[in-house]
Amino acid sequence: MCEHTWLDTGHTKVCCNCGVEKQVLVLNVWNKFSAPLNRQYDRVGRFKTKVDKLLGTHRGPRYSDPVWTELEQARRKGDRGTMGSPDDVRKVIRKSKLKTKHYDCVRIFCDVFTTFRLTPLYLKQNTERTREQLMHMFGEIHHVWLGCNDTSDGFFSYDFLLRFFLERMNSPLVVYLKPKTNKRRLQKYVEKLTRLSQCGNGTYCQNSGGSHFLSELKRSMNLQSRLP
């Protein structure tokens, strides 16, 4: 009987004496030659996270994040009402030396550190509906943007789109967003939206179902006139 002397080929073992070959299955936990997983940037997921923060259904920054301490100290130092509105919370964050200021979590911070609340009835009846509307509008913009190949100068600012959508919906949630400040950047995104509405003479937008939303871009052109 052969006393096997095995040669490992990586996926089988071959006896150097008799030529018997056996398959070997090994869990390759790590290999420097293995290609990394192809995980592309998820714009839809990123926007959904911002929507969840705006609607108060996100947990916010980690408990160890220094922003919590900063806001708690500001609340304790001042008199009642020092942080009574989203604008007050933004001022505290803006004046701080924090590297990450979490402006998209203003809604969460207001719920924790202030008594500011939108009408409870509005929130109870409209939270899920608002989420669906925002994600639907974002999906249309994103779909048309990809189809029109208008990717040379990147995508939109999520904050710009979120404000644009909320103003179109006449939603009071806009109070939690940063005010419009940069006219040049605003004009850039408005022009980009206009290009999307006109791409392919409107043929692509009609076929993709995005024409209904993009047909209302004239309203967005008034944004710059309302800048402070």
C-alpha cells in the first residue's frame, strides 16, 4: 500500500508516488491577491439617511461623539430659551470647534435639547408619506441624471435637493435645514436641473417618468431671488 507523499496544488492534493489526487476545499479567509468587493457609492442610501435624520427616525451621532457634550454644555450655561429653535442649535454648532458638526442632525438635537416641536398632528400623519415623497422625487432626479449622462461635474448637493423638495411640498420641515447662503452654488444646481429637464429634447425624461417632476423647474428658478 502506498505511503502517500502529498503535493499541495492549492485546491487539490496529489500523491507524488502513486498519482492519487484528492480535492481539498479550504475557506480562504484572506488572500492578498483577492480582488476587493465592488461597492459603489450608494447615493440613494446616502439620501435616505439624511431623510431619516430630518424625520427624527435616525439615532443620530454615536453617544461618544463630542457634539452631544457641546450641546449639553450650551444648554446648561444659558438661560431657558438659549436653545429654543433649530437656528439656536445651528449657532452653537457653528461656533464650536468640532471637526464634524452634524448639521443634518439638527432635528434630532432639537428633540433632545430644546422644546421646539412642529405640530404633533402633522408629524404623526405625514412622516411616512413625507419619506415616500422625498425618496420618490430623489429617485426621479437620480434616474434622469444617470440617463442623460450629465455626470461630468458630479451629482447635486443632497442639502440642495432636500430643500428643493421640501419647498415644493410646502413642508414645515424646511426649518431644520441650513439657510441658503451660496448664490453661485445655488445657481449651479438650478442650471443643472434645467439641463436635466431639457436633455434629449425631453424625450428621455418623458420615457423615464421624470417629466412630471422636472416640468416644475420654473419654481426652482425663484430660489435665488429668495436668498437672504
